[in-house]
Amino acid sequence: MTDLHLHPSLREPAQTSKAWPFEEARKIVKRYPDGKPGGEAILFETGYGPSGLPHIGTFNEVLRTTMVRRAYEALTGGAPTRLVAFSDDLDGLRKVPDNVPNGDMLREYLGKPLTAIPDPFGKYESFAHHNNAMLREFLDRFGFEYEFVSSTERYQSGAFDDALRNVLRHNQDILDIMLPTLRAERAATYSPILPVSPKSGIVLQVPVTVVDADAGLVSFEDEGETITHSILGGGAKLQWKVDWAMRWVALGVDYEMYGKDLTDSGVQSGKIAKALGGRKPEGLIYEMFLDEKGEKISKSKGNGLSLEQWLDYGSEESLAFFAYREPKAAKQLHIGVIPKAVDEYLQMRGSYPAQEPDKRLGNPVHHVHVARGEQIPAAELPVTFGLLLNLVGVMGADASKDQIWCYLGQYVEGANAATYPELDRLIDNAMAYNRDYVAPTLNRRKPVGGEGAALKELDDKLAALPADAGADDIQNIVYEIGKNEAYGFENLRDWFKALYETLLGSSAGPRMGSFIALFGIDNTRRLIAEALA
């Protein structure tokens, strides 16, 4: 891992940076002005419920937490830190996920711990082991530095036994916190402890009486029989708000962020942590993603955007860049935001080398690459992703990658996959995006009013230019035509919109001078001829 964030030139500006990871990191510095007692590492935690596959929300949480972790290290000159990715895999299966095979088989195991349910994919020893493996593969792909911790392993090995005894000793304190927050029906059966039935293996939701806290013994009804049962060594797990608080105390968690939908849970778990003799960690409450209609994304509705979809149409760095921006603001997350995120990332990356250290720390690109343990790439791409999309669009869905590189090679001397490997990957993204989302919607309209005459003048002016005319010279010609009052454009925006709609089939598009230089004067004149035909 690179230590870019620990560069001496960044230490001083880090103290006053207003970038949100530093604002968050300063909460931890305030919590431990002299460092954690005993020189212990500051512990960051992220949680994962393995009843489903890792998704874009999982990525966001680990990425953002890592950004805060690196900011804390920068503030303190490299104080020790750890990040735990905790899997709640002892949880009982509540419902069958829609996106896994063998759903009928899984229904037979409803209520049982996820690590006690066969893997519907047939690859691992349990459903949880499969999803945990997917989580680790997922996190490793992005270069995150973390420690994986399994709830099942901690409970069954006895590592949580002392913490569970502590919960039993404070059972009534926890009930006093939780019962006022519950509906009467739920409160009647609520218990902080969820015993694992020795008869059925199901994680039970039943009232529990503490028999002997020090011995870890409780009693409850199980299939009509009152039994006394040890909750130690995996004999039970805790209700999740209680479990969350217990983990904070038992593991010594100092920082954990979570979504706005868990705000109340965080409050209750914080009270429980205090009752257990601990302290709620610092953290950020982030806003939820919205779909293109402004509605909250829901896995059950299927209105979200998957990690795989983003990576089909955009780069990993652009996804991290999107996740960085304004975590406390609700953001629309849909296919349409990807091209803009790719180009904004590339634009901010291009500005990074010339920035002063304090400005660098406010540049999202710094946090994106520090979180990935990388140096910030110095290479600049010869075209924007938006321009690349327009090129692919006018070439048509049948255009090959070699043909696209041929155009780029004419625009930029020596441009090929070997010299621009990042651009080569973006071509794949652009081709997929065009195929699935652009080509089906393209509709080139006929020019109306003065648009036809304006296009004719543009054709004449292009015909007089050399084949290697520069983008700026072409852009100046486009501007002059649009400002000619004879064609009736109220403003240049209307002229550019007409160009996009008649030549490209879209209501928005690129800087026309750059596009024409890339696509070629002769090819652009062919588009004009088709529009005027």
C-alpha cells in the first residue's frame, strides 16, 4: 500500500482541511487527544448481513470508512488503525432472497443461522460461507485493507462469552431502553437474547428469563417445554440492536458509519453500549441513494443500480468518486449518472498535479486513490468519456473496437490500446453503454426553420478546412454560425441543441469542435448531408 496520505507536505494542511473525511477523522482525534490508551490501534468497523450478495451499498460503506481511516492516519502522522469487516452470519434467515438459486430448498431453513444453511450455489459449506467469500473477493478486488470477522466464529469460539454474561447482567437495563420503543405486541415477546433452539436449531424470538448471568444460563419455552439453556459458545445470539452495541463494547469499536435509515437504531444501540459500560463509537450518518424518479432505492423493488452494472458502463475509480461526493446528501443513483461521474473524475484527476497541498486534500481524487492504496495516475486521456460516447454513438452499434481505435489514432498520434490502456477499458464501457442505453433511444430529427441553412453554411465552411484542422478552429466556426441572426437562434444553446438533435440524435452532446475533429471533417459532412436529405 502506498503512503501517499502520509507525505510530509500534507500533514499541516490536513489539520484544517474541510474535506469530509478529515472532518470525520477529527472526531476521533477529539475522542482520543493523546491516542488510544495503551497505544492500541483505532478500530473502524463496517457491517455486512450475508443473507444477500455484496452490493453497491456495501462498497460505499467500506470505501467511505477507509477514506476516514486514511484521513485519521494523515492527521496523526500514521497512528495505528484497523478496519474490521464484520459479517452478521449467525443471524437467522428471515426470508428467501430473490437473486439466489434453489429458493425452495432455502425455505426449509427459514429461521436457522445463515452458517447452518446449505449453500444454494453448491460451492461452500453454508449459505453464509458463500456470501462471506463473495464479500472478501469483492473487497479484495478494490484493494481494501481489512480484517474479516465472522459473528458465528466469535460466538461459537467463546470470544463473546464475557460480553454475553455482561448482557445478561444488564438484561433489565436493556429492556428498560428497548421496550418503550416497541409496539405493545412486539414488546410482549421481546428479549435481548435470541436462543438457538437445541431442538430445531432455529434462532428463536421468545421471552427469556435470566437464570444465572455468570453461568450464562437462561430459560424459555421451546416447542411447549420450558428449558434451561446456556447462551455461551454459540447457544444464542443477540437481538441486532443489542448485538451491535455488544460488538462496539467487546471489540472496542471507535468509528462506524451507517445509513440514515438506521438513525434510531444507532441511538438505541448507543444507549445499550453505555449500559454495558462502553461508549458509542464516532460515526457519520449518510443519506440513502434515490432512483431516477427520486424514490428510495429498494432491493425488493428492484429499482437500484448494481455494482456490476456500474462497472459494465464506467470505471471503478468513477464509482469511488461518485461515492465520495456529499455523503450526507441524497443522490440519484441510476445508469444516467455514470458518464458524468467518469468525466468529472478524470477532470479532477487532471487538475491534481498542479494543485497546492491544501487543495489536493479537497480533491475527491486524493481520497479515491488513497483508499485504494494507490498513487494517483499521472496519465491524461486524449478524449473525454462523453466525447467517446458520442463517437461510438454516431459510428453505430455495429462498430468494432478496432474501428474506434482507428478514429482515435487519427485524432491523436500514436493512440492505441498499448499507449492508453485506461482508454481501452473505457472504450469497452462506452460500447456497452451505447449498445444498451444510447442506441435504442437515438432519433435524428430533420432540421426546421433556419437550422437547414445554418447546417448548409457549416458544411461549406468545413469543406474549406484542411482534414487536420484543429478543434478550436472548428469550434470558432460553429460559434460564428450560431451567432448569425439570419438563422433565428435566440442563443447559442439553441444552435448546439439543433446540432445534437439533427446530427447525433440526442438532446445533449459534446463540444462540437472537439467532436468534429475526432470524427473527421468528411464524416461530419456526411452526417450533415444525411440531415439535409
